[in-house]
Amino acid sequence: QVQLVESGGGLVQPGGSLRLSCAASGSIFSINDMGWYRQAPGKQRELVAVITRGGSTNYAGSVKGRFTLSRDNAKNSVYLQMNSLKPEDTAIYYCNMRTPRRNYWGQGTQVTVSS
């Protein structure tokens, strides 16, 4: 059974940084896109950033220039470096991995930006 295990969330002051990690455990093959989504209280889940198997990235406009997404195909892992964090970045962040057959989600990790 495939599970996505996330880590790296927490509480940080405005302007601070966090690095989220997500690793797939179990038998997972042919991962195409990897990415992160987030959901703030009272809002819909939204795309933060996605990276293709070849390394092409796409970022939400609100995080462009502050967040950097990367992946390690050998480790079936994806990473989100978040810099210059703002209170509006506060949300539960969900890891996502897509194969030709299935769409996998992590359990979510809380990111809180507050002074």
C-alpha cells in the first residue's frame, strides 16, 4: 500500500523559512507530477506548486519567487522550500503524486505563520 509521508511543517514568524518534505513509501511506479497543495480555513484547496518528472515547475502566483519546489526521483520524494513566509501562507499543506493510474495524497502538515 502506498503512503505519502510528509514532514517539516510548524510555526514560524513572518519572514521566516520552512522546508516541507514528502516521501512515498510502498510500491509506486511511474510518478509523473509531484506537488504541493494547501487549504486554509474556510477556503478551497489550491495548488501551490507542481513539478513534472522532467523537472519543469509551475507555481501559484502568490508564492512565485518565494517558494522553490524540487524532487528526487530515485527517492520518490518531493521538497518545498518556503522562504519569506507570510501570514497568508498559513494552511494545511498536502503532498500530491500522480501516476498514470492513480492520484495519491498525503495526510497534510500544518504550516502556521504568525508573530
